[in-house]
Amino acid sequence: MKILVFGASGMVGQGVVRECVRAADVEAVVVVGRGPSGLPADPKLTEIVHADLLDVSAIDARLAGFDACLFCLGVSSAGLDEAAYARVTFDMTMAPARALAKHSPQMTFIYVSGAGTDSTAQGRSMWARVKGRTENALLALFPNAYMFRPGGIQPMHGARSKTRSYRIGYLVAWPLLPLLKLVGAITTTERMGLAMLNVARRGADTRILGNGAINRLARG
């Protein structure tokens, strides 16, 4: 498989790329980001730095020929109004997605959303509305699109969030993580990557996947 990853410098993206380069059936991993990812070098790994994800025309030709796109790019809504959050969450997702659909309409497109996303896009929670609108647009664009809605995510194998408040939260919750993981209340960066690869290989029974489904899919 040839895999394209957006948001590889984030906590989830770091974990996802790790599992991709470790997978025997993945021949190439290309990561796209607005700046250097800082990922360890690997023979399978190629990096595209493109500052403006609202306009991907300059890298359009390099977005062709992929079997799957794992879209892990996202930001916290803290301190942002709806227009600013939608610009990063909706617009910066849909511009690359439309280019990919033109080249590879049957590709698997996996979008990292979040637990509590509002599929009606009409609710009171701003972030949940915007995420829901993004999900709906992707589901309409790709017949093989899947929305991952994790709740808590335990970082593993050196993956680290860029958001300070999240890092503090993980430290506070660390003693409880084994129990939460056991009961399926959280997933991990490793499981996110493994589940995405299994969906890219075989699809899934439903197109919206929460923690339970992610953890099951990670086990193959």
C-alpha cells in the first residue's frame, strides 16, 4: 500500500506514521505538513512541506496514486471563534480531500474526528458542529471514507501532544490509564495506527468508529 498522512507532527499522526513504516505491506508513506514533521528518517518515508493547505495546487501532482489517506491534522478549539476553527478544521481538510478525490476517488480516506462530534452539525457545541460538517462532507465525497471518533488517547512509543494542556492532562491521568484502556474507555496512538491500517486493508462495517470499534479493529 501507498499511504498519505496529514498531520504527522501531532500526537496521533506520530503514532500512525510509526505503525505505517513498521507494516510489511506498506511500501511507501508520504507525510504532508505545513512545516517539517521532525519524524525519524526511514527508507519508506517521504515528506512534503507545504505551508498553505487551503491551496494544494502546487503539490497536486504529488497527491496522486495513493491507496489511503490518514488525515490526522487538527487543533483544539480553545480560544478560537467558529470562523477560525472552521478554517483549520473544515477548509484545511476539504481542500486536500477534493484534490485526492479527483485523483483517487475510490481511495480509503480516514479522518480523525472526536467523541461527541455532532453529525447534525446543528447543535450548541461549536467544535462538534464544525467536526460534524467536516465528517458529512468527507462521507459524501468518498465512498470509502471512515470517521475515527476517539475519546481519550494514550500516547505511546514517544508520541507527544503539541498542546500543553493535553500533556498536563495525560500526566495527571497516567495512573488510571491502564484501567481505562482495559475497559475500553480510551485508545492509544498505537491502536489508532493499527486500526487505520486494517481499515485501509479491509474496510469496516460502519463508517463512524468510536473507541470500542477502534480498539477491536486494532486487534485485526
